[in-house]
Amino acid sequence: MTHDLPGHPPASAEPRTSPRASVLRRVDSGVLAVNRALMILALGAMAVIVFANVALRYLTDESIVWSEEVARYLMIWLVFLGIGPVFRVGGHIAIDTLPEALPAGAARALRLFVAALIIGFCLAAIWYGRALVLRTIPQTTPVTDVSFGLVSAAVPTGFALAIWHILAVVQGFVATGTFESSADINPGEAGSV
Amino acid sequence: MTTAILFGSLVLFMALGVPVAFAIGMATLSAIVAHGLPPIALAQKALTGVDSFSLLAMPFFLLAAELMTGGALAQVLLRFAAMFVGHKRGGLGYTNVLALTFFSGISGSALADAAGPGAILIRMMRQSGYPVGYAAALTATTAVVGPVIPPSIIMIIYALQDPNVSVLGLFWAGVVPGLLISGSLLVYNFWASRRRNFRSEGARPGGREMLVTSLKAIPALILPVIIVGGIHSGAFTPTEASVIAVFYALVVGKFVYGTLTFRMLPAILARSAFLTAAILLIVTLSSAFAWVLTVVQVPQTLSLWIGSLGLDPLTFLLAVNVLLLLFGIFIEPLPGVVVLVPILAPMAATLGIDPLHFAIVVIINLTLGMITPPVGSLLFVTALVAKIRMSELNRELYPMLALQILVLALITLIPGISTALPALLGSR
């Protein structure tokens, strides 16, 4: 079990008292909770659907024709829904040799630049993802016969949510290069196989 | 020119500290714009890059390993391993290597090995008076067999990058090299235990106790047979085998060992979902990267060029090894495989190198990058679970790493170590 590992200090700013900030914080924790729950549901559903199909095929000779397709689309949604929550805990592996070697001020400037680059990439991905959705709405999926736009929507949705989550931790990231602590994963172990 | 932009910007972004996934995406977008390709292709390739049934095996094997750890299968395997070697001098060291090797037959990742049974063993070795640095270094180095012995997440991803190999062929090809790595570490532990006078753990258990421990271990030991045997016989695909592993781990953990509760499931699922998303974002964005490579014909050009040099295959393999070891200091196996294999595998094939042999060399080499100081995810995780400083770990690590580079050289020089078993069993 790695759940009892020492976490990293939370990087979010110290509690503020202004009512607007507290409302924003509550909305933010709601967004994160829903986002995380959707990821859990997607993975759980993927496993159940694929397993049910295998079990059924062996036990009854029947099979669920849509299982493979739905499982693949759930995995696509899982990946894009995960961009933001994974970023929050520092789970996107990066080479931090340069920022660590720089003096504090220069490192802050570099991390600010990096954060701007990432948000810029997210915006581009939303833009081109939106174009992809518009193009794929008329197409339908082979088995389930729904609009492929429901699948391709994962790209702009995921990157839009990612911007929300990035903004939630960007202050701590730029200031000290730290992220939120989480019982789910430790930064440094994600992205590893 | 486009190639220069693609690789130049990738290196630049990564050096600045942009996360690898985003750096791959940004480099791809830059090259797409520079080459005048439609940028919508980035979104499209990023979507279709994970639209693969065989890739589903990746999250499932990850989830199965997490369930195994939560369900105490790791402890059962550990007790089983201890029964044979615990009473010998340096017994917990041998137990460490054996237990992680058994666990590798269930898990597909080095990290799962280090964070699961590895964490428990480090704690036991510390209590028994071993230097913690030694325990952690041995765990980190042995964890390298996780992705080499089947099942293996990196092999599932590798098979998507090189059409000349199958997941099953890779699985079989990894068995002997994986056992060779474990064997070399058993020998190292033998030598270190004599030299440093490590202790043993009491007497060999009695026959009755050994029988009970073995019976208890059967459900855990049988799973690798179900996975690899099931795929080999054609009974199910790797993806189906992986999902069977998930439910097998669930049932065994819940009803046989009784250590897994349903209340633990959301946390286990969340952890697997986070790891999956982090890994597959890199995979899917790099499929856009690989698409640009093909459009500008980089693999084709390089294959022609390498073919025209009249190079000896062995020279090429050695050059690749040096390149990847240097690369591995900074780069994880996953980006290494998804960015470099589409280029290197066709070159190797042009020179007549067996694709399975090449794959095993690349996978072991890049996995060693996870334990190459100063940074490496395996070092990070083992130092974290052992609660020691990285420098304390690294001191003990160097001789073990050197030994693994020797093993890698052996596997590079003798293709049969990788290719004999798949050839014998008739799988590519």
C-alpha cells in the first residue's frame, strides 16, 4: 500500500477569509470531487463491461456487442478527464533539473513561463478539439450508433477542465514548484511504468 | 526542417521543465504548424491514439496489481518466498528478490513492484537490521523485472509502436531475461551477505508450516499461469486476460484472504485511474508526434540511411544501448518507447535484427533509466517508502546498477536469451 506514504505539503495558498474566495474554494473542491468520481466510475465501468463480456461469452455463448466500443470510449474520456486532476497533484512527469538549479527568482520566472505555455497549449487543444467535435457530430459510432461528437467532446472538455485545475494550483507551482498533496498518488510516481 | 523543429522544440520544452506529455503535444503542434499541416490533426490523433482495445490491458493490469497489494497477495507471496531462503545468511535479501519476481508475474510495472511488496520488504529488512540503503537499492533494482517478466504495461504499449511484434511474443521474450536479472541479484545478495555478515531469519520452517504456506500461496501463484497461458492458448486476448486478473484479484482478496474490503475500492480505483490518465496522456499525444514523423518520412529516411552504411547489427545495438542509457538518465521508459521506437525499430529491422530481441534490449535499457541516478522514478518511490535520502540509496545502488548493465550487455550480445523461448513456443 502506498496510501500511507508521507504526502507533500499542500501548495494551495493559506486560508483566506474573504467570502468570495471561500465560495470559490468550495466550488473548486466540488469540481475536483465530481471530476475524480467520474474517473473512478469510468475505470470501474470499463472493467465491469469488458469482464461481463468475457464471462458471458464463456458461460452462455452470447456476447455484448457494444462492450468493446463502449470500454474504448470510456478510456478516452478517462484520459482527458484526468489531465486536470493529475496536474493538481504534480502527476505529469517533468524534468525539473533546470528549475532546481536556478536561483529562486529565476526559477519562479521560468515556472511562470512554463505555466503560461501549458495553459496556452490547453487553449489550442480546446480550440482544435472544438473544431473536431463540430466535424465529427454528423458521424456515428459503428456499434452503438450515437454521434461521434460524444466521444470527441472528451478533448475540449478535458482540456477546459484542465485549465480550471491548473489555475487552482498555479500559485503554489510558480512560487515554489509544489502541488497539492493527495492520497491518490505521489508526484514522481505517475507516468511511470 | 520540420524534423528539426519537432525534436528541437521537444528537447527545449522538456529542458525548461514542461511536463513530458505537454512537451510532446507542444512540439507536435509546432511541427504541424511549421509544415503547414491542418492543426485539427493534433486533436484527432490525440483522440484516436487511445482508441484501442489492446491498450485497455494497461489500466486493467495496473488495477489488478493495486488490488493484489490491497488484498495482501503481496504478503502471501512474500511468505512463500521466505520459506525457501529466509533461513540462509542474507535471507531477507533473497526473499526480496524472489517475492518481487513472483509479483512481477502479476503486475506489469516496476512501480507496482516497488510500492507493493517492495515497501513491505524494506520495512522488514530495516527491522531485521539490514542497512536501509541496501534494502531500498535491492528493491529498486529488482523492481526492474516488473516490466520485463509478463505481464508488462510497457510491452503492451511497445507492441502498438512496432507492427513486427505481438504482445504475446514480447511476453514470452521477457521471461528468460527477467529471470536472468533476478538471478544476478540473488548472486549479488549472496556476495554482499558474506562480505557484510548479514543475518539469517531463524530456522527453516517445518514441513507442516511449509505445506500451509504453499497452499495459501497457490491462488497468487496461479494467476500468472492463467494470464500468460490463457493468452498463449488463444482462450483470451491480452485485454481479456488483464480484466480477468482484475476480478480474480478482487475475488481472491475479498473471499479467499479476506483482507480486501469493498470500502477500499474507491481509493484503489482512483489511484489506478490517476496513474492511467498520466500514462495514457503521454501515449496518446505521442501518437500525434509519431504521425508527424511518418508524414515527413523520418523513419523511412533513417532506415534507408542506416541500411546504406553497411553497419554491423551488433555495432548498431551497442550504439543504441549507449544512446538509450544516456537518454534514460533524464527520460522515463514510457516517453522513450513512444518517441524513439517508431524511429529505431524500423532501423533495427533494416539491419536484420530480430524485432523481439531489439524490443527486449530497448525495454530493459530504458527501465534501467528508472534507477539511474541522480533522478529516476523508481529511486524516488523507493526512497520515499524507505524514508531515506536519495544519496543514501544511491551509494548502495551503483554496484547493482553496474551489474545490471553487464546483464544488459549479455542480453544484447546473445539474441537467443530473448528469442529462444518465443521461437520454441511459436509466437512472434
